[in-house]
Amino acid sequence: MVFDPAVVDYAELLDRYRRHHTPRRRAGQYRSILFPADERDLLEIQRYLARLPGDARPEIIAPNTLESRFWDAEDYHQKYRLRRERALVGVLEDELGADWDRWTIATKLNARGDPSFDLSPWIAALSPAALRALGLA
């Protein structure tokens, strides 16, 4: 995810997280965890979680602790939804190169289907081949 506080504030980011994430596990690789970047984020998370039922609260890893060290997932996990659209990925590779998944447009296309996200300005910038791969041309 790309987070820009000039576009969405942290409280709204937490609301979006909650709307699009269903906690399923309390332990292991796929458990629900929030990693606040600093004490201000931690306070915002605590205020936010106080409104949720106890069973819906994700784990919080305090900032500046050994546990707060975060590594990106392996490349094949990045842009997971988008990677399943092989025709579109092929077009993006042709047009953007091998590092297509590092481009902002790939992040935006990965959010396709999210009802709270307006993809139209990004679709307007796509090539005819990409539009065909999306089934829009």
C-alpha cells in the first residue's frame, strides 16, 4: 500500500483498513497486525480500537521495538490482485518494463474493485492495449 497523508489522514486510513479487512487469525503469518510508525500513530490507533469489539481488534506492535522491524513481502506477494490478471500484467511488463509493479499505476490498478477508490483518472492514462486487457476497450 502507498500511504500519502496529504491525500488521506491516518484516522481515515484506519477506517479503510477496517472496512476491507476481516481478522481471521490471532497467530501466525497472516494474523491482523497494525504497525504504527510513531507514538502519534499509536495514540490514533488506540482511540480507533477503543470503538471496536474486543474480538475485532488487531494486534498492535509498538513503534521503535525489535518487533516493529518490518520487511516487505516477497515480490510474488506484491500487487497480488493485479498479478492474477495475467493479460494486463503482460501489457504492463511490455509498456513499463520488468519493474512494472513498482509504478504507481500498478498500485492503483491493484485497488480495482474497491468501491471507495476512483480509478477513472488512472484508467484515462492507460494505453489501448492495457484498456483491452482490462476489458474496457
